[in-house]
Amino acid sequence: MKIELVKDNLPGFRGSAALVKRGELYFVVSSITSAYDTGLPETLVFPATAEGKVTDWGSVAGRRYVTRAQAIEELEAYEPS
């Protein structure tokens, strides 16, 4: 399912965060640079409201060493329960 970027540079997050929409569902895609100055990304995707408020801090996609684009690819295959 296609992912639509709703808003980039969400306030209140470390690193960068974007609000995306997949069908009728919204998600925050949050990315930081790894804590040990390796320069490698860590990106997690969280369920959210249409306003960008995270509704569950259990990530549904992403992990260490994954870029924002890779996490969004994972989100395309996500099937909510």
C-alpha cells in the first residue's frame, strides 16, 4: 500500500520525524543517528494520530541501521492486527 508523506520535521522528537499516512492509518517515522558516533541510522515507526501524536510506543517497523526510506518500505508491508 502506498505511503503518503503528510508532514516532515515534526516538533518534539530527537533527530528527525515525519508523519506519514498509509491508507487510513497514520504513523510517525522517527530517525536518529546511532548513539555511539558510528554515523549509522536508527529508525522506528510508531502508530499515530492525524496530528502526529504517537498512540503506541511499540514500533511497527524499522530498527537499528535502517534508513527512513527502508523503514517506510517495511511499513508498506505492515498488516495491522
